[in-house]
Amino acid sequence: MPSPSPRGRPVRILLVEDHDMVAEAICLALERSPDLQIVGRSASVGSALAEAERCKPDVVLMDRRLPDGDGVTAITDLLALVPDVRVLILAGEGSGSVAARVAETGGSGLILKARGLSELEDAVRRVAAGEVVFSQEFLGDVLGRLTGRTAVLGANLTPREREVLHLLGEGRTTAEISAQLGVALNTGRNHVQRVLEKLGARSQLEAVTIARREGILE
């Protein structure tokens, strides 16, 4: 039997998920429990902010990747609109860096979709009760980042190198990047090489893959 809500009423949940079949499955699973209630659904960051302001949920269960933005980045805006809301990020894949970013921005946790619906139900209840919940494989990274024991990958990228990384993410070649930045081709190559070195990547494609996985690129 589920434990009663600490509020003496069902936990009010705003679900933010852009895949209809996934959203339906989550809604059906959560609403089987009398202590959990879906009070709103959204499929984008923009509509989630509007819905959160309208329905004042206890918990926002938000997909990390949405059509108009990053769910982790949206945490700050959600907390500004509903200061007491708890935000639980739901991700298809994740990393210690992303999990740490959730914690640093005021989120209440990150759980992987592969964990299953029963674990998701438990995570929602725990978050509503004031706990912070992260999938087990990310806990060490979250604690390390928050205590300063672990360096954040990509934190040492300069603004110019971040610009180069974003251009790599758009599929630009080194020649195109050099032209875009207005620098010589050799200078452009040096910028790209430094990005690869700082991310521990052996190729431009691997650098982009690492950056997306770590939440440096969205």
C-alpha cells in the first residue's frame, strides 16, 4: 500500500512529456494510486510554465529533452513561478554531469525512464515528501560535484571554445567554423583541437556526442 501523502491529499502532478504514448503510460500508472493525481499535462517547456502557473502542482515530472528546450534549464523558471514546487527530471539517458546540473539548479532529482513505472511512482512520492532522488548510478557524481570534489566536464572551456563546440554541434566543418569566426583556418583548427582535448574526445563527432550527453550542448 502506498504511504499517505504528507499533505493529507493526493500529490498533484504536472506531467511534461512530448511523446503521447509515453505520457499515456505514465498517467495510467500514476493515477492507479489514490495518493497521486495528474492535474495537468504539457508537451513543451513553454506550455509547462503556463500550466504550472495555472494549476500550482506539488511535483513537476518533466522530460529532459523537449521540442522547445531543455527540461533541466527550465527548472529555474518553474521555481520562479511556483517556489514550492518539486521538479523531478525524467530522462531516456543521463550522466553524472546532467544529474549534478539538476541539483545545482534546484531540481529534486533525475530518474531514468528505463527504471520502470513502479520506481517512478516511488520517486514522485519521495520528492513530494521533500527528499532528493537520483538514479543510483549518478549519486556519486552529484555528491562529488556539489562538494567540489569532482570537476565539471567542460567547465574549463572558454567562451570562444563553447562557440566552436556549438558550431560543431550544428555540423559545421573546421573551414566553415573558421569563416564564421573570422579567423585563419589554422586558428580554427587550434580552437577545435582544444575543444577535443578538454572534452577528452578523439574526433569532432565524439566531442559533440560527449557534450550532448553531459548537457553542455542541448
